[in-house]
Amino acid sequence: MKHYGVWIGPDVELPGSDVCFPPIENGLDYLCSVVDHLVKEGDEQVSARDLKYAVLHLQAAAEVLLKARLQREHWSLVFKNPGSAIRSKFESGDFESCTTPEAIARLRDVVGLPLKDKDMKALNSLAKSRNALQHYGLTASGPATEARAAEVLDFLTVFLVEQLLRTLNDDELDRLDKHYMGRIRAGLSEVRSFVTKRMNRLRSELDERSPRVIECPSCWQFALLVDGEANRCHFCSIDWCEKAAPRVALMEGGFKRTQTCPDCGVEALVRDVRTAFDPASPVDLCFNCSEEFEGLVECRGCPRLFHPNNRGEDTCDDCVDDNADYEMRNYYARITGEI
């Protein structure tokens, strides 16, 4: 089989061959399948079925490769409960392994790998999408699914080189590079190109200097324009309109929660969104009136947000007035003998 100018297909692709997929090679084979589903010839579009199997096989690759690194540290770490690990069960594969989020946590906390927040977010989001597909189905934007897949494919390619391939000898590296890595690198380049070209086409529609162009929680691109009406992501075409504010808060992988806007009074304010203009300085943004806020404080007397008049102020004007009215009523009640 010829692909990207590289002859691929080790013995496992020969008719009648035995099943032989050691952990690293198993993960690489899954990644090749992901590339096959995401990269098409010419103007051919990626189908929903392609995206479905890209998600399933990308998650399988992530799980295999993350656990291969855990196994390198110690075989017991791939057990759901390492304290009850038995070597004979590990060697026969007769055990319950840890979940992907657990594997990520162990790589960070036990092995000490410096995993970035964005990579952990991408891996956990992928695991949720895979679980949805396996157990009850998934409905998602095609471009968003492709963009998220590119993030994980990018991470796994670097993870392979830095954490797994370095442990192999030259002959093993040459064989894997010939059969798998060239194909995966070329495929990743094609998927990255899809995202880059799409974002470049959007430059005429989006003013990247505006604090109202923010990172979309669905596709993770800085293409969501909050204008108080459609609030549409121009990359993945999802509308985050004011009526959908509760969905914004509840959607898996979406915004954390909505709160009441101090200006328009609608529960459509999203806190700490990242803007294209200054990603390192999150702002609070209302999806109803499209106002941007900085320095809002949560009142200690009620859950509302407000602009403090003085430094250190922690109670909104309404609560201050209510408290003053309460004290005044108590004062009159005492002098009139009612209490």
C-alpha cells in the first residue's frame, strides 16, 4: 500500500498474518487509521463516518500510548487499583486498567511529566467524545471535531518522540519510522493545514483586535464573535445565542457557568473567557448585551457580580441598602418599644 510517498504495511497487513501489536506499534497503527479518516485526496470532504472513526481510533491511540508510558515507569500503574496489582494478571491481560483521565493524572503526579493544561483538556475532551459515541451517540460540529482531533494528534506525535521512541534501538526506530511515523507526520501536516486555511479565510470576517472575538469552547479556535445576537463561531458555525445561555454553562467542554450581567440583568455573563486580542488576560463577557467587564467582584451578601466603588469592597449597593433598611427598622422598633 502506497501513502504519502512511503511504503507502509508491515507483516500485520499481509493476508493470513498473525495478530501482533505491541503497545507502541498498536498506538501507531491507530494513529495511521486516524490519518486515513481525516485526510482526503483533492477536494474530497471528510464525512461524518470518517470523523466518528477518527475520534474512536484517536482515543484508542491515546489510551494505548499513555499507558505504554505508565508501564515503562512500572507495570502496576496501568491497573485501576495499583495496590492490588498482580504480575500474572498483567502478563495475561486479565485486569481492569485505569481510565484515560486517571492515566493523565498519574503521568503528571506520579511520573512527573510536565503536561500542559491545554493538552490535558484536549485529551479529556476526546475521552468524553469517545464515551458518548460508544454509549449513547454523539452530535457535534464537523469542523470542531476535526480541529480538536488535530490538537490531540499533535500532542501524541510529540509525546511519542519524547517519551516512547527514545527507549527503542536504532533498528526498531527505523522500522517504525518507515512503516508509521512518516505517514503520521504527513497526515498531521494536512490536518493542521485544514485548520490554518480555514482560519485564514476568516480574517476578513473577524477583527482579531476586538475583545469580543474569543476562544470557542467547541473547536478551541479564536473565532467566536460575541455580538449579543447570534454569538456565532465562524470556524465551527455553532451559535451561542442568549437563549442558549443555560446550554453554554452545561455543555461538556463548554463554558464553566453563566452569571447575571451587572449591566443588562440577564443571566448570560461568562467569566474568564480568552480573547484573540490578549489570550493571556481573560475577561468577563455578556452574551446578551456583549459588554466586556474587568474587575467584577462577587457580592458576599448575594451571588450577584458588581463593580466595586472602592478597593476591597465586597458588598453590592443593593445589599448595603437592604442592610441599612434592616438596621433602621430595628432602631425604630427599639425606640418605640416594639422589640
